[in-house]
Amino acid sequence: MLLPAEKDLRAALARFAQVRIEHDVRPTGTTSLALEDVTRALCTLTGATTVEDALREADALLDRCRTARVGAAKGTAPLAA
């Protein structure tokens, strides 16, 4: 599986949070559709089938990005295959 770019993952998570808050504060048909769309996008990006799994996977992917960034700064990053 190809890993999403960190910036794309962060953007998808930010959009999910924004839409989720909008829907929780004032649920409408429009916010419901927006939440479905952003949830589908996040699931596709992470390869998950549920939003809960997508959020868990996104956290894990961000941890991997952080670890790789720290490793690169220390000169211990693994070589790409």
C-alpha cells in the first residue's frame, strides 16, 4: 500500500475535525453530506473501512512520519526500498 504524504493526511484530519464540529453544532443535510464525503476520503486515504479505524490508522501513520523525521535528523533513518 502506498503511504499518503504527511501533509495530505494532516489536511484530511483537519477537514474531518472541522466538518465533524460543524455537523455536531448545527446538523443539516449539507453538513451530513460533507461529513460522509470527508469520512470516505479519510477512509480511502488510510485504507480503512470505518472512521474509527481510519482515525487510528492516521495516528499510526503520523507516528511513523514523526519517527522517520526524527531518525533523518539524527542520521539513522532507514533507507527506502
